[in-house]
Amino acid sequence: MAPLYLLRLQTALASHFDTIHVVTLPDGEAFKTWESLNLIFDALLRHGCDRKTVLFALGGGVVGDMTGFAAASYMRGVPFVQVPTTLLAQVDSSVGGKTAINHPLGKNMIGAFYQPQRVICDLDTLNTLPPRELSAGLAEVIKYGPIADMAFLEWMEAHVAELLARDPATMAYAVRRSCEIKAHVVGQDERESGLRAILNFGHTFGHAIEAGMGYGRWLHGEAVGCGMVMAARLSQRLGLVEDGFVVRLTRLIERVGLPVVAPVLDGADNAGRYLALMRVDKKSEAGEIKFVLIDGSGNALVRGAPDHVVAEVIETSCHA
Amino acid sequence: MAPLYLLRLQTALASHFDTIHVVTLPDGEAFKTWESLNLIFDALLRHGCDRKTVLFALGGGVVGDMTGFAAASYMRGVPFVQVPTTLLAQVDSSVGGKTAINHPLGKNMIGAFYQPQRVICDLDTLNTLPPRELSAGLAEVIKYGPIADMAFLEWMEAHVAELLARDPATMAYAVRRSCEIKAHVVGQDERESGLRAILNFGHTFGHAIEAGMGYGRWLHGEAVGCGMVMAARLSQRLGLVEDGFVVRLTRLIERVGLPVVAPVLDGADNAGRYLALMRVDKKSEAGEIKFVLIDGSGNALVRGAPDHVVAEVIETSCHA
């Protein structure tokens, strides 16, 4: 993002701060590591930055997550501001205070709940987003429908063309409504002791896809899009939702350009591989995988499921 | 600590937890690094530990600081319990929720404010403490006198022999009173926006000594002991306290076996080296070093001081 928006941000901040230092981070989940985080710490210490320093996270979700965790940890906490430049970050990761880096054994395993002072969304940035990233961002927008707001789901179904064309008024509404829903949920459960977990609809399967393929192969939103299809199918198998709703949601996910067929992670024991990856998810408890399931009328619940049912959903989803 | 107390702790916990895993950390400030921290994350993930996992920090301040930061960051926060086995950790670092690791450019630069669920002090552990560590721990006990409680200072002066002999009742009172004072101060300012900084009496000079000599050469408490002499001398130069009080405090620090002559850190520009190291301290603001100074009647204040006065105190303290 640096070449495109750095100058604009620097200009806007120039009158408010004596000194502005720039740290450029490598982008992509594969770089959400301790080594990248340390680039921020090195720069802060080299410049003698104190506790009044404010970190501005200009970029997508990876930059926001890393900058947020750096802000949470540097001198045990300095203020930070999210300036998300991707749809995914604007509608999801920049709001709610989840910050983290990845560990070789799991995604987002090391981090903090740490709220930004504010989140600034410049919708102009979406015009330069590659189509694949636009679609990935729409996965997190779609998510808010089945878990919280069926009217929003219907609105999206009626505006797929405008969303893909990045019509400004349509994008503005999509971003605003997404942030409203997220803020409402997080406001009731900041530290994810219960309700907040519903925001991870599609993420349990999605994280397994990301980890199993190697971070960065599929975009996070792509994995979540496919993961929502799988979670909806699991909800149907458990009798929570009609098959028609699974078809309807799958259709919307496909129309915005997201994958709806899951990747085979292991030719010999594909379902076993998925299950093993999901067992290390942060939401699991004592080895039981927790799934976010939906009821087809705008409500979500978090519960476990028998391994053989999950395995069947995985096989169906990989060979749809 | 593992060989001495691990079995005792495991036995005590066995009836409360299904599974107990042990991670052994290298001890000493030099090992308070990301690499050591990662030993904890690796073990947690390898064993599939979830958010209900409780970390027990059995050991001294280094183990407590690292385990606390690991607990603060693992899956964005799991509960932890401090089980300090050194006097220093019992009277200071285990109480108050400061956790951190070191960065090559500064001590405790990366961490979190994160409170333990509880702190368990087994005074029997003090019997096996090497004399040098006992003295180092007494530095943090002495600290509480000049900043908060002159009666406690007098009590220490009257009980140096019993403290060095580890008389159980005397140690119990020293630990209890230290924790009371620390809890009182932290309770008013958990995130160190003001008052809490007085607990760092002796630490600004002390951190420079530790960083300048290389972590681990002097024990933290030794550096703090000498740092208190320097901070008292600076208070005297600035007209805050009588010279007699500096002599009195120096005498007590020396009697418990701590160094009172500061090390020369750079033969060519010793004061300059000290000042440079102190400028990256977390308490500095916009390059101004903040010192905790005392008034000789149980009160402390935090303020800057002219470089030339600080330099003179450094030179006097290095060649006392």
C-alpha cells in the first residue's frame, strides 16, 4: 500500500506530529511472523520512540494485525490507529481489537485483544484493489447476513453487480452495515468468551484450508467463503437449516467470485487432515472442535459435531 | 528451580488438573528473549493446549516475566499463576502484572500489563537461595522505604542481621510489607501513567548498568541497589534531600551486601554512555530521561534533571 497511499497519509498527519517514521512491512499471511513484527520493534527502538508514539497501520489485515500487536506490546502498550485499505480489513479485521501474528503450528496463535484509538476507512482505496481481493473482502461482508441480519443478506443478493462494480454508495453501505454488526457483537463480548465467536462463521473450516494449503495460497476471504459453504452444509446435516438455504448461500458466495469447492489437503486421509488442523483452532476446547452453525433465519450458535458427520461434509465439499 | 520445587508443585496441582506439562526455561536476563518465549508457545501448541490452560510460573523474575507475557499472548490470553521462588520475585516482579521480554536494544521493551490470577509465595524456597540473590532481592525490599514508608526503612536498618540470616518471621514480614506497598501503588495506577513509576526508584540508573555491562553480569537487584545510591545522590544534588540521608541509605545498601560503587561503562565517555542508555528507557519522553527522586521523608517524585548534573552524579558514583 505504501506507494499508493503513504504520501496521502503523511500529508494528513504532518500538521499533527513532529516526526513521522515509516516502516514498510512485507504483505501476505506468510509474513505475519515474529520476524516481521520485529521490523517494527527495531525501528521504534532505533528511533528512540517513547510511549507517546502513535502507530498508524496503513494497509490490509496483515499489516493491521501486526501493527496492532506491536502497539499492544511495545513498552507494554502504545496507542494505534487502523487505516485499512482493503475491503476485508475495512469490514472485519480493523474493527474489534483482535491483533496477532502466526506461529508455524497455527494461525493467529500469538496476539492480544487491544483496541485501536480509531479506525479510518477511506473508500477511495477500494478502487485500486485487485478483483480477487475485492471478492475475498466480500466473503466477510456476506458472513454478517446468515449470523445476524437476513435483510442484509437479501440486500447483498440484490446488489451483487453493484458490489463487484464497486459502486461507491453500495460499497459505503456494505462497509457501514458490516462495521455496525461487528461493533454490536464485539461490544457484548470483547474477549471472545461467548457470543463473539459467531463472527468466525466459516473460519474453522477456512483456517484448516489456509493452514493445510500453506498460508497465502488462498486468500483468507477465499478460505472463509468456502468455509461458509462447509459450515452451512454441516448445519444442514445436523438438522439446523434447510438444504435450500445452503444452496442459496453457496450461490451468493459463488456469484461474488469465491471458491465453493474445498481443496483436497491430503490424498490419503483428507478428512483426517482437516480434523487435525481444526483441533488446534483457538475455539477448540479439550480437543473438541467448535463450529459456528446457522439456522437460516439470521441466528448463529457455537457447538461441536460428531467427527463422522464433519468428515462427510468435508468429503462432499471437496468433491462437489 | 525445576529440580528443587517442581515435584512439590506438581503434587499440589495433580488433583486439580487432568494433565500437567512441564517446560523448562533457561534462567537469567540474557535468556529473556523471543527464542525462550517461543519454547513456551511451541510446547503449548504441540500439546494442543486451549484457552482453558493455566500457566504456572515457577521460578524467579525472569521466568515470571516470560511466562506472564506468554500467558498474555497465547491465543490472546490464558490465565496464569505466579509461584515466585526468589526474594526479588516475591517482593516485586510477581506482583502488579508487568510482563515482558528483552530486545537487543532495550530491557523489557516488549510485553504486556497482564495480571496473574494469584501469586503464591512459599517462603521455604528462600532457604535455598544463593547469598548473592538474597542480597539482590533485598534491594527491592529496601526500595519501598524511601519511596513510601520511613518506618519500614527503620525496621530494615534494625533487622539487617535477621534478614541476612533468613529468619523466617523477619522474612515473612519483609515480603508481606513489600507486597502491601506495591499492591497499594499499583492499585492506583495499573498501567503506569503516573504514580506507579515511583516503584522504579533506582531502576533508571540500574537499567543503564545492566544494559551497559551486558545483561546477567550484575544481578538486577545489584544494579538497582547501586542505582538507588545514584538516584539518592541525584536527589541531593537537586536539593531534594540532605546529604546525611544519602549516606544513611548507602550504608544500608552496603550492609545487605550490594554494590554501591557504579561500574565504568565506557573509558572514553562514561557519563555519555550512561545518558545514552537511559534515554531509551520506557519512562523517558521525547528524549528526556525521567528519574525517580526522593525527599528523605518517604515520598518520591518523577522528574527530569539537567544532563550536566546527572553526569556529575555518574562520575562521583563510579569513583566513590
